[in-house]
Amino acid sequence: METYLVFVDAVNNSNKFWSAKVEGSSLTVEWGRVGYNSQKKVHSLLSHQQAVFKFHNLVAEKKSKGYRESQPQMDGDGSISDIRRAIQLLNAIRLAVANRNFSDSYILALNEYLKIVPTPLGMQIDPYRVYRTVADIDYQQELLNSLLATPAPQVAAVAVGHVPEAAEPKVVSLKTISKNFWRHL
């Protein structure tokens, strides 16, 4: 049992993640600024049930503070809708950057985008300079569109007495996308 949560508020310089994982009677919690070294704490509890209970309590506490479920990597069908949503948000951000109109709707789109695609933005975030040009946004969209073009793993038909080779599912790290994007600037 595990979760990965993010909290983004670009105007107030907040770009954080929090993750938790239950293994046996241990609960490991990791947190920090996206793209930076994290802190980690391991809670050793008396039973798996206590670890799960603490996990749910901490997740509820973080969500009540505005954290949202996200993922450090994209895989499977659930991620396709996230990629498509991220592309829609980039279209809204693109329009704002093209027109140099950084209204509240731009900030909302930027915050929502960064919740879907956690991106290291440095220690001081200037929300009006995250994307400096339309070309920066186009490059990010190109990377996201390449994820949609990546074929999903195929399920092989199994013949009687035949053991198929294990297929490695394609997983694309959001961290890799972000690093590639920021190298581009």
C-alpha cells in the first residue's frame, strides 16, 4: 500500500511532494520539494493493521491540507487520462503565454498542471516565468504527446503448455520528462 501526493501553489512558492508506503508493520514516509533531496522517516509499528491505520490517518491529514494524489511515473491506462489532461492544461497555459496574459486562470492551470506533472522549479518559483515562450510549452507538449504514442504492452495469447516470456511494461518517469524539459531551456 502506497501513495504519492503533491502540493503546488506557484504564487506562494510551494512545490512539495509527500509519499508513504506500508511494508509489513513499517510505514515509510518521504517528503520534500519536488526535484530536491527528500527527508525520510520510518515508523516501526506493532502490526500491519496499525501501519495501515496510521497510513490512512496521515493521508487524510495531507489531503485536508490541500495535497492531491499524483504519481512520480506514468504507466497503464490510468495515466493516459492524466497525460491528456496535462496537454489540455498546457494549451491553456500556451494561450496565456502567447498573449502575455497571466490572469488567475493561468495560475490555476499552471498549479493543476504541476500537480499532474511534478516538475522541479527551483527554490524560488516565479509563476510568470515557468514557461517563458510558446516554444517551451510546445516542447513540453511534444514530450507528453510522445507518451501517448508509446504503445501499451500487448497481452499475449497463452497456448496450452506454453509459458510466455515476461513482458516488461513500458513506464515513463515524469521526473525524466521534467529533467529533459528543463535541460531544453
